[in-house]
Amino acid sequence: MDPAAVQLYAWARAQTSKDALFFFPDLAFRYYARRSITHAWKDLSAAIYTRGRLHAEWTRFSRYEHARRDPTTLVELARAERIDYIVRYRDEATLPLPVAYENWGYLVYRVAR
């Protein structure tokens, strides 16, 4: 497992509230950090079995994925949806938010409400 990710998970578990919501579509983060994430592609598979839910979940998933590509849209979405933290890979565009945690692989931004 990536050592930068292991450190990220440990930080989130130790330094954030158990009810914190993270914008980071990574199932490993959900599992190892024991924190909620906004979305993950695998969540769509569960929606297949619920009539009418797949379209709503796909729309939600697409909105989040679109926001990942545009920092302004991402910050606006995070504030509107009461997301507490945004996790970004180091090679992604930076955000105009305070950094809550960083290591060589990730930046975690705190979203002000």
C-alpha cells in the first residue's frame, strides 16, 4: 500500500471528527480512514438493484466528478453540500482553501462553512 495514503488515512482517523465528510472518491479511504466520502464508482453498483435510484446516483456521481476538474466549481459544491474536507493528489490543481494536512502524495483542504 502507498505509504503516503497510509499516512493520510491515519491522519484522518486521528485528527478529524468521526462524522466528517470528505470529497475523495476512494473506497480505500472510506475503509482505512473510517470516514465518510462523497462518492465512489462502486456506490453505483448498489444503486442498480433499487428501482429508480440508479439515475439519481449517476447524476450525483457525475456532478461530483465534473467538479473535480474545476477548482472553483469544486469549492462551491463543497460549501453547498456541507463537505468538511477535500482531498487532492499533489499533481492536481490547488484550491483557495486552508490546508489541513499534507504529505508528499496528498493535500487535504478544510472547507469553511
